[in-house]
Amino acid sequence: MKTMRVVQVPRPKAPFEIVERPVPEPGPGSVRIKVQACGVCHSDSITKEGLFPNIQYPRVPGHEVVGTIDAVGAGVTRWQPGQAVGVGWHGGYCGQCDPCRRGDFFACQTGQVTGISFDGGYAEYLVVPTSALARFPTDTAAVETAPLMCAGITTFNALRNSSARPGEVVAILGIGGLGHLAVQFAAKMGFQTVAIARGQDKEPLARQLGASIYIDSQAQDPAAELLKLGGAKVIVATVTNGAAMSAVQGGLAVNGTLLLIGAAESMEVSPLRLLTGRQSVKGWYSGTSIDTQDTLAFSARMGVRSMNEIYPLERAAEAYDRMISGKARFRVVLTMGS
Ligand SMILES: [Zn+2]
Ligand SMILES: [Zn+2]
């Protein structure tokens, strides 16, 4: 029997284990992917720490998967072995439930999450439903693109579905794993892009990524600085600090939106400001597989790149700790080296 290496979480809060398992066979409506690389995302802590109910262990985490289809299950007609594909957080939808019938596939009542509902990409192979697949613009996947499957689609899709129009002021709060991609997407989409981060040392990078204005939130009041520009039509908050999110609300333009994609526990909002400026605070879910496909195509065409630290699969534990430390510049990626 052919076997593969996977990195699994044996039970909640336990250390990662590297084990040999039989290579899985794709069932009806599924494909098997030979994994080339998988990004390490903060949300992998859901599997590692057991933060969702009903996760079946042992479980292989990883939802920033890139690779090549190498086998297809019964009934799969639109996908073939050899195609370069990616798989993100969204692990497929049923097409039958009420949210699916309304076209809100992201909210599918039986929707699956890669690396949580089924085994993910910290592995040499994985099996996924076809509704989770994004096609690469060419027949080659690239290791560096793995973070586009989660951090990339989340920022790209939030921006392109926002109310901002080309030329308007869009601010990105935080220049980390999400933010360094959000700044690039915002600039390439034609917004007047403002980057907000802590410290003067991040300014050169912010400008290199495409920001035309940089606000150092330690030295300046970001809300006041945004108001000098007429206010931001959209502020994308990529940080996970509720207080930092609250501190920028006052910088919104009339009809502006504070768009939250960083998973903070809570934040303070001024309803008075919201109602007098007819503003909103909104969350954004990353998107489905076709949104990932659009993210890949846009990024390839416009030169949007994730900056990564790369580790081999057998050093997954170290790679995960590096991601958790918040010190990685900017995303961490595992390669299968085969
Ligand atoms: Zn993620
Ligand atoms: Zn559904």
C-alpha cells in the first residue's frame, strides 16, 4: 500500500505528530491532491487547541493548500489529474440548504472547513470535495502562493465587495500577514491607499507594497490623520486588537465602513458617530473557491505576492510556533519537498 507523511494533531492541545498513513482514495464528487505547499494560518489553532466543538481527532490541519490533482472520484467531470489547484478555508458546500439556495454558499449549514471538518494540507496528499477547488491560471502552482488561499482571498474579497470606488481613500490597519496583502490589493485596485501600523520603521515597506500614505499609530492619531484626507471610505482592520480597531473608527468618511477581518474578541464602537455619519461596522468572511480562483488570477496578473518564511513539512511544529509568535515576515508556509 502506498503511504504518505502527514502532520496530525492527536488530540486537542497535544503536540503535533508526524506519521505515515495510507494515501487516501477520493470518493464520489471528490479529488485527491498531491500537495506542493500549505500555509500555516492563525486559524490552524482551532484544530491545534480544539476551539471548535465536534472536531474528530486525530486531525491534520492546514487550509492554505496548493498542489496538483492526481486522482478524481466517481462523477467528477470538470476536473482532471494534472490540474494545478488550491484549497482554502472554505471546504465545500451542499447546494441544497436555504443559505445555499440563496447563493450564500459561504454560510452553508453543512459547510465544511478544510483542516477542521476533514484532514487538511499539512500532508503529502489530501482529498477534498470539488466545490472546494480553485483553479490556478496556469498549470503550475507555486509554493509562494499558498497564503493567497486564506490571507489573500480574505483581503481581496473584502476589498472588492466593499463600497469603496477607485480613487477613494482606503485605509489598511495593520501590516502583518493579512495587511501586507491588503495594502497590495488596495493599491492595485486603484484606491488611494493608506497604511496604518505601529512605528516609523514600517513605513518603507508600506510604501514598497503600494501605500501612498503611511500613518504611524504610535506617533499620530490615526483617526485625525484620516480625517485630514477627508476620511476613509473603507478601513480594513486586519489586526486582532479591539482597542486598535476602536481607535480608527473616528477616521471614517460619511457613508464609510469599518470592515473587520481580524478576529478580535470585542471592540468599542460609538453609535453616535455611526449614525451621524451614516457609517457602518461590518465583518467579512473570506469567500468560496471561485473567489479564491479570482484572487489567484488577479494576483498573477497584477503582481501581488505574499512574503513568506518557508519550512519543510517535518518542521511543522517549529513553523507553527513561529506563526503563533507573530514575528514571521509575514506568512509561514510548509513545503512537502517531493
Ligand atoms: Zn486561514
Ligand atoms: Zn448548503
